[in-house]
Amino acid sequence: MYNSLRNYITEYSSIDITDEEFTLILDAFKPKRFRKRQYFLQEGDVCKYTGFIVKGSMRQYSVDQSGNEHIVKLCIENWWAGDYESFVMLTPSKYNIDAVEDTELLLVTNESIQELRSLVPAVNRMIQVMDQRGMIAGQRRMHASISLSAEERYLELENTYPALLQRFPQTMIASYLGITPETLSRIRKQLITRLK
Amino acid sequence: MYNSLRNYITEYSSIDITDEEFTLILDAFKPKRFRKRQYFLQEGDVCKYTGFIVKGSMRQYSVDQSGNEHIVKLCIENWWAGDYESFVMLTPSKYNIDAVEDTELLLVTNESIQELRSLVPAVNRMIQVMDQRGMIAGQRRMHASISLSAEERYLELENTYPALLQRFPQTMIASYLGITPETLSRIRKQLITRLK
DNA sequence: CGTCTATTTGAATGTACTCAAAAGCGGTGG
DNA sequence: CCACCGCTTTTGAGTACATTCAAATAGACG
């Protein structure tokens, strides 16, 4: 169960972890299961924990005045679930996070993370790299959102994270792309008939 | 000239800088002036330097196949100009960056930054904080892009960075919001008449 | 098999875009 | 100081694309 986390850390940091260090990590991360549809975070609450996904999938979304859901993040194995802003600033979150499938998480507080950062070089490096990549991914997505059409954004998602397309229902993919399910359905239809 | 950088570092890191440390910083950052319209970075080049803006303003944008410009970032005093992805990964950039007004920058390489990080705690902390805030700002902007209308996005920008509205021509603001100048003009007209 | 949810399709509406032209504004040179 | 030029902003008309609402179809699960 913790192996995937260990692999993740060494891979991202390019630094090996000693067994003593790994003990510290084990202490900091607590496993927790979420059943399908169960909430990990509700709007208005502070995101006390961030969770490493060992198995399963989650979505992060806001709900507007009209009751429409807007998915800002979809995550599967080896990703982190949690509202970054709320977790870091300890402010109430604008988002909900819930399990799309039955999901196993390893939970950790920001306090523990900061402590680990100072004790385990690999963890410190991992977070630096994660922040860097997160920033880059964010900028790419923003660029796509500004300058690409809905169809192009769908194709980009297909290239960048093909796993997400297979893992989540179309309604959620559409929401993630910022379009309605109907529009996505029509885009896909077009793409298919255009191939022939 | 370097004072604004010094203030920026202490403010972001909440750590004071000794005069010896400041000497190291002076060595790493080289001042450079850009005249209005002069390029700081051209598409295809690697972004070797990132620049702290002492005075002036810059824009970062891509140009698509149809020749349309898409502005992804607008920056003014006390912001950093540079393509994050290219700067960090040393890959060719997809963006152009040029001066909107006559601009004074303090340039630094990624190498120097990494070195400073290990020598000057305040710099290390500053970058952590910058990455955090950058991530948060990015997520907010992405959320706005997915779930808000053009008008709402304009109002949000007005709240978040009022300085940008006064500093850049409407055409650029429109591009930054992902809409055409005509649409922005109409939105503003609507907002004004609605106030009466 | 029946129920519940997701996806597809259709028709009408709305929002933003394109293209074209007019108006406004700022700076420069006579 | 004014007239002119270039650039930005505004306005208008027609078009394209995505949305809404409603209904039909298809899948998934008990």
C-alpha cells in the first residue's frame, strides 16, 4: 500500500529514501478509504489533509449559484487529491472533492509535510518538483483555455492525459473542459465521422 | 534600482537579508533596459533569464496559425517576466515576451537562482512562497475560465488586478481574458449603462 | 427484466466572433 | 496651435458555435 508512495517520492525527487526516513513517512501518512460518492472535502471546510491516491479516482469541483458543477481537477492513482489553496493557506475551500470510484488515500497534514520536508531531503525535493510541474501544467491548461476551441481542447486532453478519458464519464470530462455534455457528445461525433 | 528587489525578497520571504547576502544577489542580477516593443523572448528560443521588473510593463503571448495573439500573462513593476516552463526546463518557448512600455529589468539565470537558493535562506523561502502563490493564482484563473462568463471574468480581473486595467490597452486586456476587443468593448458598455 | 443514469439527438436561443466601417484619441510636424 | 496621421475603441450586421430544454436511446446494475 505504501509502496506506491515510496516509488512516487523516489521517482519525483530522484533521491533514494533510507528505511529510517521511510519510517518517518509512514508515521505521517494515514490510510483512509472512501466509498464511491463519499466526500473528501466539502465547500466551506478547510482542507486539513492532502491525499495521495493509491487506488481509485476523485474529482474536485465548485457549484455555482445555478447549481451547476464545474470540475477543476480530476485525479487517479499516483496523483494528489486536495484543494491546494485551502491546504496551504488554511482557508475555507470553495470546492468539493469526492470519490468517483471506491478510493484508497494516504492522508497527510500540511504540518507533517513541512516537518518531513526538513527531515527527508527526498520529500523536500519532491515538493519542489511537484510545484514546478504543477505550475507548468497549470500554465499549459490556461493557455489552452484561452487560445483553443472546445474541440482542440478535447484533443489536447486526449494527448496529455488519455487515462482520464477512459476513467471518467463524459459528463465529467465535459465539465472539466468547460463545456456541456451535449457539446462534447457532438464534438466526438464530428471527430468520428471526420475520420472516415 | 536594486532596492525594489531587496524589498520584494524580504517581503515575500519574511526574512531579512544581510548586506553580505545582498552582495551575492547584486552579483547574480544584471540590469537591462528594454524599449517599448522590444523583445525579451522570442518563440522558439530558450528563456535563459527571468527578469524582475523594476519599472515598466511586459506581455507574454503566443501566436496561433491564423496569426492571432493570445496573451497569457501581463506584468508590471515587482512582477517577474519570463516563460516559467522554458526557464525551468530549458526547452524552447512557445511564447513571445516584449515590452509594452520602456522597461527596466533585473535579469538572472536559473543557475544563479539555484545557487542563491542554497546560499540565501530568504531567496529560498521567497521562491517557495512565489511558487505557492503562483499555483494558487493559476488555479483561481483556471476556475474563472471554466466557470465564469466573459463579463464575470472581466469583473474578477477588475477586482484582483485593477492596476492591469489602467496600465494596458483594452485590446491586450481582451486577449488576456480570451475574448475579442469588440466583445470587451460591448461588455464595458453594458456594465456602464447598467449602473444608471 | 425494470430502473436509474449517461449519452445522444433535435430545435430554438443566446453569446461571442468576424468583417467592415465610423468615431475617438494621442502624438507629430508644419 | 492646429491639421493630419496612425492606432485604439466603438458600433453595426451577419454568422458560427455553444447552450438550453426536451425527448429518445443506450448502458449499467441490481
